[in-house]
Amino acid sequence: MTDWQAEAARLDAADPLAAHRSDFIIDEDLAYLDGNSLGALPSATPDRVAEVVRDEWGEGLISSWNTANWIDLPQRIGAKIAPLVGAQPHEVVVADSVSVNLFKLISAALAMQQGRKVVLSEPGNFPTDLYMIDGLEKQRLAERRLADRADIESALNDDVALLLLTHVHYKTGAMFDMARLTKAAHDAGALVLWDLSHSVGAVPVDLNGAGADFAVGCGYKYLNGGPGAPAFAWVAERHHADLQQPLSGWMGHAKPFKFADDYTPAPGVDQLLCGTPPIVSMSALEVGVDLMAGIGIEALVAKSRQLSEFTRAATAAVVPELPCISPEDPERRGSQLSFRHEHAYELCQALIARRVVGDFRAPDVLRLGFAPAYVRFADCWRAVSELRDILDSGEWRKAKYAERGQVT
Ligand SMILES: *Cc1c(COP(=O)(O)O)cnc(C)c1O
């Protein structure tokens, strides 16, 4: 029988990223397996934010737009995200939320597709992706169509303008073959927009290698940008000349400080800026992105796979009654494992009470996320052994674990 605790200790001792845990402020006794929902706080962020507020804002005041290079932050951080997703530095910009960037890029894609209005996605996609299509449908600009993931390729017919998919599914962790789906969409004359929210910083992504058209991604998950951190948007260089997005705010103007009456879009992805960038939030995001870019995507991916493989094997052996709904092949899943249980919510709460933080996704999924920069194999083992204990003792049945907060 495997001694899982000893195996975890062995893997931690051999982990080339082990020292990076101290790049984050996380209690020593905390097993934080929810970095796929809100990334941990980088140790350098509080001082950097204080510096931006006290020095750059407090003393530099308005001159900091130039002297502290605030004005370049959206492009500067975008260029640092680029190598994590197989993009060129000038193809990525940081702005707004994922939801707003979806609106901009779905609209831009529809504008490029004369005579086609259908945006194809899958049922059960992350809600905001579907809701943003709905909003455009109400404006009579889009027509929403959903096909189960196994049927997407056959649903790509000649009225589909855009295929909008989330690369790694938030609930199951299943990962699409980006190159294959992109090619299938292109063969049908459709464009493709990938939501990389659960991918960036954790799984291999090669947007240009796949020949994709557009992408968006989240700043507060594996990029550790902090709650509500700005998101990013990517547009393949070949589309820059034709890019036309409807949120034509002044920061996306070619010459914002000319204060012209008429809108002339800035070249390339700069046009995706809308209003004034949130400098304090962006400065926090930059610290998180610097950390991930410094470690490098190959090392992050390698550790992510090791963590989830260890946890999958340990769970299957120790808690066999908990079915794993994530793909078995680590190449086909993101940096998470999801388990189905009728009382997943209560199990999750009982785990949290024991300082093992995973999360619950309605109606019946317990999700464990593996942020490779700071999660230890010992954390994964603790999750498994505490689950065993919570199920054996029936502790999850305590009434307090059934109480639900506004955010679950
Ligand atoms: C987290 C997440 C988002 C977040 O969208 P916001 O508008 O930035 O809150 C979007 N899409 C997916 C797939 C996500 O996982």
C-alpha cells in the first residue's frame, strides 16, 4: 500500500518550485486549493500597492501618468502575459473584466463576419460567456446557439460567425484541444474566441500555434492579481487592421490627448482600451504576472500536472467513493480536479474548517485547484486524508456546514 504522506513529502523535497511558496503570503498551516478561483497574495504586492498609492499617486500626482509610466501599464502587463499564452507581446492588452472583454471581442468578431450572426458555444460554459452572448442577442447583433462539446464540430455550419469556448472548463476541468477546434471553426468559415480564465499560468496555451483569432483571460486566478483584478484580451496580429469594437472609449482612441470630437481607433489591441485604466489594481496585477512569468510556463505546467496526478491517484485509492469528474488524462484537463458528491457543499465547508480550502460549484461539485507556484504536495495529501476523515466521522452532517453565504 502506498504511503501517501511519505510520497507527498518526497515530492515536496524534490520540487524545484518549492521555494516559490515564500513569494506568497499564505499561512504555513493553510492548504489553499482555490487559487483557480482567487489567486494568493504575492509577498511583494502590499509594498508595491503602498508605493503606487503613497509615492506615485500621493506625491507624483498627475505627473505619474508619464513619470511612473502609468499610461503604458495595459500594454506593459499584456506583453508579460504574452509568453504564457503563446502570443506576441503587442497582441495582448490588459483592460476591464473578462465579461467586458468578451463583449468587445464577440462584437468585433461579428463585425468581421458579413451575413453570419450565430455565436456557437456549449451549454454549461461559464455563465458570463453565455450571458454576454445573450446581451448581444437582445441587441439583435448575435444569435446564440449551444451544442454539447461532443457535437461542436458537427454544429459548425455556414451560419456560424464565431465559436466561443472556455479552454479549461471551470466545473469539470476538461480542456479542449485548441488547435483542433480552431481548425474546425476555420474550415467552416467561423472565427474563434477562447476564454483562457482557467488556463493562463497553469496549462500550456499556444494561441498563435493554434491559429486562433481572439482570446480573453482572467487576472485574479492563476495570475494572482487580486480580487477583481483587470483581465486581458488577445487579438491575432492578422486581425489588427480590421479590428472594430463598439466600446469606443477615449483611451482606445489613436490620440486620446488631442480631445478630438470624432473617434479614430488606436492601432492594434490598444483600441480595446475603453476608459481610464485602474492603476492601483493594475499595479497589483503586474506583481502577480511578474512572478508567473519569472517562474516560466514550462515549470508551472510540469508542477501542475504532478500535483493533480498525485491527488487523483491518492483520492482514487483513499476516497474511492468520491467520483472524479475531471478527465483522467492530465493532458486533457486543467490544473484542477472535480469530485461529485450529493453533499459537496457540506464537505467543502467541513474541509475549510480544517484549513483545507477548496470550493463548491453548484449543484454537487467539490473542486480542488492546484496553483503550481505555491501549492505543496503535502497540501494535496491533507485534502485527501481530511476528506477520508470527514466522510468516516460524518462530520459534514453538522448543521453549521449547510449554511450558505452569499458567495458559495
Ligand atoms: C473567472 C472567469 C471569468 C471572470 O469574468 P469577470 O468578468 O472577470 O468576472 C470569466 N470566464 C471564465 C471562464 C472564468 O472562469
